[in-house]
Amino acid sequence: MQSKPLERILITNDDGIDAPGLATLLEVALELADEVWVVAPDHDQSGISHALSIHHPLRITTRGERRYSVSGTPADCVAIALRHLMEQPPQLLLSGINKGANLGVETVFSGTVGAAMAGLLLGIPSIALSQALTRRDAVRWDTARQLAPGVIRQLLAAGWDASVCLNINFPDVPTDQAGPLQVTSQGTGRMDSLNITARTDMREQDYYWLNIERHDRGDAPGSETHVVINGGVSVTPLRFERSDQAAAQSLREQLASLS
């Protein structure tokens, strides 16, 4: 049996403490570390990004040994775990496994990625993991379950810059058909627009559902979307710095031309 490379791992997610993806991630983490802490939102927090709850208190519920739910966001859970619950810091934070891929622009809105970014902010090597799907009632959890331990071991052996976290996406194919791990760029992904659906409740009060529109256009070779759609496993290093230097230089020149 391969030895466990880590003493301690923290896992969290954005789908909530009872999500099947978190249960899958726990199995993965137990292959990698002797001690695994679970600190996750008490309900679904998808789409919450990096949000922190600074205007209301947080409540913690003990769900078992080293297992807690928090009445807040994924980033809240990371902060609670690292600054309150854990006496010793973990060597790694894993966030996920998300139900659905986090590709391109959607990584900006993803609570799964947001938790990893919170770990990055607090100085912990952090990885977000997501399982691509075609049907929400037929998620290939086994693909992520079988591939994730080896992929994470590869990344731990290689190491990565302390200024980034990693975003991993597993393809919607059986395990034996999945391609190798590839280092990718974020790309544009498949998020096309946001729409609002208006409805009226039984008391004749209006309410609204926000929904994401996605497209089927291809993405650039080397992007995470291109790799995952073609059956590979993608890993994209992400950082907080988002400045577009080319756009900044163009804006400087345009402003200079007005003076």
C-alpha cells in the first residue's frame, strides 16, 4: 500500500455538508492523510464565490469527530476551520468535489473555487475539484473518486507556487476512458449570460429565479474546457491578481490622447 503523504487535510465544499461530492472527497482525502477535517456549509452555497459573512454571526454544528457544518459560505468555513477549530494547520485544503465542472468564467462565481482561494489567502496549499456532468441525475462520482488520489499525489510531488491555488476538473467519461492530467489555462468556458425568470407565488407576490445560460461553442486548445470536453483532466493555477496589462496599456494611451 502506498504511504500517505500528508498528516492532515481540511476538506470543504459549496454544495453543503450532506452533498455526495463531499462524501466522495472524504474518501479521497482519507487515502492521502491520516487526519481529515470536514468543515462545510450547512446548506447549498453554490455560486457564492469568495463571499465572507461580515454582517451576521456564524453558527457551528458538530456533526461528528472532526466534522462540522457552518451557517455560512465556503470561505467562512475555511476561516472558521483554520482560525478557530483546528489547533494544527493542515498541509492541504481540498474543496469539492463539485457537482458540475467549474470552467472558464464560472470559476469567478464558484463557491468551490472561492473556498480554495480563501485557503490561498490564509497560506494553505489549496485545490478545488469538480466533476463534469451531462445529466444532473447521473454524475460520474466514480471517475473523480478513482482519479483524484493519483492526480493529487502527482501535484504534491511536483509542487506549485504559493501565490496560486489549483482548479481541477474531471471529465464526464468512465474512469478507464479519461485522458491524462494536463496543465491548462482558464479560458472563457461555457457561461454565456445571466437571465431572470419572474413568477408569482400563491399570495400573488412576485419572486425571481436567476439562472445561468451556457453555450456549446468550443474553447481554445489548452483551455480547461477544451481538455475536459475531450476527456482529459485539467488543472489550472489561479491567482487573485486579475489585471489585464494589455487593456491597461491601451487605456493609458487613450487617456493620454485626451489630455
